[in-house]
Amino acid sequence: MSIVYHKELEQGSEEWLAARCGLLTASEMKLIVTPTLKAASNDKERAHLYELLSQRITKRVEPQYVSDDMLRGQDDEIDALELYGKTYAQTKPMGFITNDKWGFTLGYSPDALVGDDGLVECKSRNQKLQIKTLVEYVATDAIDPDFMIQVQTGLLVSEREWCDLVSYCGGLPMATVRVLPDSKGQEAIIAAATAFHDRLDAAYEKFMVLTTSSKARLIPTVRRLYQEIF
């Protein structure tokens, strides 16, 4: 099946969360691949493994805290895409993209598509980070290393030819840097994701065996909905 475009999904909706449930996605890939392209082995990587394992078992994504920065980012993304469209090319929304060509599924939620070949990824920045981005990265036609794994994973999943990374802060110049696929980075992503999924599958099997063991003394419970508690 390989690439599937889930264009009907609205990002942030219950349906979008359900589509992502239990999947390793581009926005989280930095938890399992380090900036030096090594497979991560730390508390954050292990915590993410158990987060995805719990989603696979319960078929549920637990609510996440929405910060002021995240809310600002939602508004900034709208403004950034509008300005991008006026300056460069019209964009199309896309809820979610999946690709299962490696024997497991990776997901990616682009901020927008451009034609048949491009992606747009928007980053909302406060003013000091926008200034840093312009001075340290855009001046040399580079991008913040914190975003490289996400962008390369997006290119890998979508198999598109380029991604324009947009850095936006209202009142300061908007920066756009084009990122092309990097074979070395994508090979590292695939290797780390493969090892991660092997461990995830092994942990799932261990859990399923445990639930059938009479020695484990496990007692089924019923989940309470938040509304029922209060």
C-alpha cells in the first residue's frame, strides 16, 4: 500500500488522533534519533516507546496539555501559510500521510502541500528565537538542527522532492529555507525506526503473554471518563 494521503482528516480532531494512535510520527522522531544521527537510548526514548505501546493496547491517545506557545503557533501557522501563498505558491491542506514500505508504518502531518512535489513546515517562534534563527541559520541557508529530523522524516514518508521550512514571528521577517532529502539522514531514521519497532513489538508480545498468565494476578478495570469523575 505504501503512501496513503488522509486528506479528509482535520489536524487535532478526534479522527486525526485515532489515525495517529500507536504510530511513530515525524514530529516525535527526534525522540529516537539524535542530532548526530545515532539511535537514541535514553529516558525520553523509552518513555515514548511505552506511550506508543499503551496506545496500541488501549486504542486511545491520552489528552495533551495545550500551552500558550502551542496556541500562538496555531494562529501563526495560518498567517505564515497565507503569506507563503502570496509570495511563493498556493498551498493545500493535508491531514495526515502514512507510509508502510519498511514493514511498519510511519506517519507525518504536514502543515501544507505544494503542487505534486513540495511540502511546507511552519515553525512559530518567539522574537529571540526568530532573531537567532535568522542570524545563525538563515544567513547560511541552513535550518535549526532541532527541526532536521522532523523535516527529513516528512520527506521520507511523503517521498516528496523538497520541504520549505518556514520560521515565523509576527513583527519580524518570515524566513523560508528549502530542505532537500538527505540520504544519510534518512538511512539513520529508517535504521532507528526499525530497531524501535522491533522493541515495540517485543514489548507488546510480552504484555499479551502477561495478561494470559494466572500467576500475574491481574484484575480487569474499567476506565472512567474525565466527565464522569467531575
